[in-house]
Amino acid sequence: MTLRNSPDTWGSVSIALHWLTLLLVVGMAVVGLVMTELPTSPLKIQVYALHKSFGLTVLGLTALRLGWRLFSGRPEPEPGSPRWQDRIAALTHGAMYGLLIAIPLSGWWFNSASGFPLRWFGLVALPKLGGYDPQLKHFAKETHEFLFFTLAALVVVHAGAALYHHYRLRDRTLSRMLPIKHKE
């Protein structure tokens, strides 16, 4: 397997970034949905700090993914796939990339409006995106949650489409993105 994407398949860098992003997002989703129920304690503060740090990591990985995609290109659509499917896939991918940027930024915005400092894994202090503002805090929180649930819905559609291509259409759409290649 090559590092770069080819006209026929995704390269190992794109595949690794795809699956790493998925693992981080799923992990953060689980933590994000339960962390608010934790009792106020040092553990809760640590969990929130890790959630924020991993969110910033997703932001950085998404920027890296977009840069790599510009550098390495993308495979051609599967031969014989209808144009409308290619367009929907492109729109869905674009929306997911946008959400992978917007969700961490909205979390950063929420954190800033809450008046908390933000440090990436305790190493790098990040600037606030504004000052403490209770009304903005509520709006930023609602925005962060709405964007997350929108991403979750798109991920389900994305995965469903990949499985449809694999099991119903029997094309290579899914297998081109799997980390382990199987013979067709």
C-alpha cells in the first residue's frame, strides 16, 4: 500500500487519518454525553480537560486531512456509479469536514464564553475566543450539541452508504478505505 492516494484507491495516510478521526470522535462522543453527569470533582475537571484537548486534536487532524487531500488528491469514483451518488457523496464529505472543524471551534467558543482557560493537554495555552458571557455560553453550548448530533446523523448515513455499496452493489467503495486490504 502506498502512502499517497492513487486514482484507484486511498493511500495509507488517508486511511490512517480517517480511522483515527473516527476513533477520536466516537470516544469524545461517549465522554461528551456522560461527562455532564459526573459529580463536581477533580475527576470531572480532568475529563472535561481531556475532552477539550481531544477536540482540539480532531481540529488539527482535520486540517491535516484537508491538507493531505489537497496534496495527495482523491481516488476516482467507482466506475459506473451514478453522478447523483458522486455528488451526494461529495456534499456529505464536505459537510462532515465542515462539522469536524465547526464542532471543536464551537466547543472552544463555549469554553471561552464560560470563562475557563483552555490548554491543549496541559501543554499549550490557547487564547479565548471572547470573554465570559452567560447568554453566549448557553448559545455556544446549544450550537456545539446541535453540530455534534448533525455529525452523528451524517456519520450514520455515511456508514450506511458504505455498507450499501459493499453488500448490495458489491463495489470497492468501502474496501478502498479499509486499513486491511482483502482480495475481491
